[in-house]
Amino acid sequence: MLCSISIRFHALLRNAIVLAQLINSFNTSYSLLPTPYSLLPTPYSLLPSMFTLELLASTHKRIQYHEP
């Protein structure tokens, strides 16, 4: 039973990630004419990728050192 809950949770998480990526790609490609200003990376646009890298790094450390 625990295994089926885990599989369902992973499927739900995967669907949420795919949906977030779809919304993100729609938002970034939703400008009719790209202007030079819109092509410049802003601090706000860099936040999600930095957060993802930080999350991956902390997860890797936890797995590496077997922290709870």
C-alpha cells in the first residue's frame, strides 16, 4: 500500500513539474515582438534556476552524507 502511495505521489509530482514547465514556456514565449529589453536576463528570471540548483545541491549533500 505504501508503495502505491509513493508511485501515485511521484506521478503527481512529475505531472506538476511538467505543467509548471509548460506554463513557464508559455509565459516566456508569449510576447509578440521580442524587444532588446525583454531579451536581457533580469534578477527575477534568474531566481527559479538558482533555487533549483540550490535544491539539487542540498539534496545531493543529503544523499552523500546520509543525513535525515
